[in-house]
Amino acid sequence: MPDAAQTLPTPEAPTAPTPAPVKTRMMSIDALRGFDMFWISGGGGLVASLAALLCHPNPVPWWLGYHMEHVEWTGFVAWDLIMPLFLFLSGVSIPFAYSQRLGETHDYKKIYRRTARRFVLLWILGLVAQGNLLNDPAHLHLFSNTLQSIAVGYVIASVAFLHLSPRKQVGLCAGLLTVYWALMTFVPAPGMPAGWLEPQANLALWVDETVMGRFRDGTPYAWILPGLGFGASVLLGSFAGQVLRVKAWAPSRRIAVLCALGTGCLLGGFLWSFHFPIIKHLWTSSMVLWAAGWSFLLLALFYTVIDVWGFRKLAFPLVVIGANAIVAYMLPHIVDFGDIVAYLAGLEHPTAAQEFLGCLAAFAMLWIPLCILYWRKIFVKV
């Protein structure tokens, strides 16, 4: 990865006056967040059913199905980018949100209260989404959800942004990834040698089982030690946010820096993967860099097309989702729109066209309420 500290803005002392924040909201950030949420809020099924309809009676191309399912363990496909991109984008918002708050007040107690509230709310929502908090408390999973990983990474990246210079933030990010790699490579867990990275035999999973016991989710995903990687993922997103906030830079320079950071992360993740494989279940350091590389490049693309070239109307359907991303994320965990549509239609063996219409109706049942919230300027934040 290139020396990101050289590309980020000159550090400001914590007590120095903060420049006025950029007042024009960057629609590309909401659009990219909406693009990410689209796939897990019904868009994935909608695209798959459309492809099946268009290809009928021939099968859907193999590569489409391949990239719309998670890899079993080692490797990375497009579907695996959804969660890392979510963490990355939570980091992109940090420089905008905290710079505005620092402009309003330098009351760090107030800022930290807001950060703590966000942490708690994200954790509780994660318990609702996948922790069985509402539907089966007897089998509660304490740490098992994307929102909780964002909560951990957000706290780390927020403290770093508030109190460290950009160069030190880069050092912290590199340190988190290095420490996690060293732990997973050189520290043995009981009953297994150091460096084991098997689905049911690795240090990170052993730590989860030891600490959480019966409250662990029982999947090959690890959460506690990967918190180091969660912090790095959100930090990398905050670097992108800092690049976008440099008012003295022309848009072309911002795009070039984002592309350079993305290319560097891809190269770093690829090279590191020969020693520390890309495994999303463990949030390995190579995976963090590889996913961040694609996230930087996607942000550069969306920023170019929407905010620089001005194709803002085309982005509207995605912005509607991204502006209320937490609602879009939680609703499918509470209400299964697909089951509602199938029940109303009463179809046990739908045709390709009926399958597509059902997926379209299910997605509309989510998107239309989000659109109403957007038009009424109601934005649910945590």
C-alpha cells in the first residue's frame, strides 16, 4: 500500500480551529452505501431472478452464481465485499461527522457520549438482527453481526481521528493489521500449532469459544480478535473520507489519490495473501487490504460519476436506500417481504417471470417506504 500519510491532509492540532466543513453533501457516499445495501435487502434475489428470466430456457452464466454466494473459506468473490464495504463506508463518514462536531464545539465529553450511544445502539441492533435477542433469547449470540463489527471499528477509528495526526492514523492501521497477523501466525491455541487457519481450528475461533462460550453463534466466523481488523477496515474508510474533504484539492486529484490507495491496497492484500490467506470468516489482514482496495476504487467511481460528472438523478434509487441504510438493513431481518409476496400469490412453483415479479414486489415493499422517508427528509441515524 502506498504511503497514505503523504496523500492525506496535513494534520491539525486537536485544539486548533477547525475549517468550516463542506456544506454540499456528497451524494456519491449515500449512493455507494445504497448500492451496498441493495444486494442484501432484496436486490440480490431481484438480479438473480432477472438473469434467470432473460436467460430462459438456458441456465444463468456460471460466473453470476459464483459471485453471488460467499466462498466457503479461502478466497474472495463479489458477494464477500458487502460487509467490508459497509465497514469502509462507516469510516468514510467519520471525517465529515466529527469535523462538523468539532466545528460546533470542542466538548470532547459530548462527542464521546455520542460515540458511546452509537456503539450501544449498533450493538443492540446487531443482537436483534442475528443475535436472537427478540425471537429466541435463550440462544442469545452476543457478538455475531455486521453492525457490531462496525461498532468496534467505529470506536477505534473515531478515537484515532480525534486525537492522532493522519500519519499516526496510518501507523495505527498498519499496527492493527500487523499485530493481528502476528497473533494468528505465531501464537498457538491449545491443542493446535501456531498458524493454523482451518475452519474449526484457529486461534481466533478458540478465543471466541473461550470468552463467549454458549453465547457464540456456532459458525466459522470469528469476532473478538478480528476486531483488530474491523478497526483497520473503518480506519481505511476514514482515510478516504479525509481525502474527499480536502477542499484545496481539485476533484481530479481526489480521484487519483483514491485510485492510488485502492491499487496499493489490492497489491498489498494480494502479496500478503501468500503468507496470510484472504479469509473473510477470520477477517485476515490480507482480506482487509484486498476488500479496502475494491472499496477505494468503487468510491472513486461513484464520486466521479455522481459528484464530478453530475449524474445525480441516476443515483436517486440508490441514494434512497443509502440515506436510511440502517432501516434498509434492519427491516429484512424483521419482516420477510419475500414470504409475504409468496403467500399472497399462493404460488408453489412459480415460472421465471413470476419469480422475477415476486422479487420485484418484495423489493418494492422495502424501497417505497424508504422513498417516503427520504422525501419527508426523515433520516434514521444511530
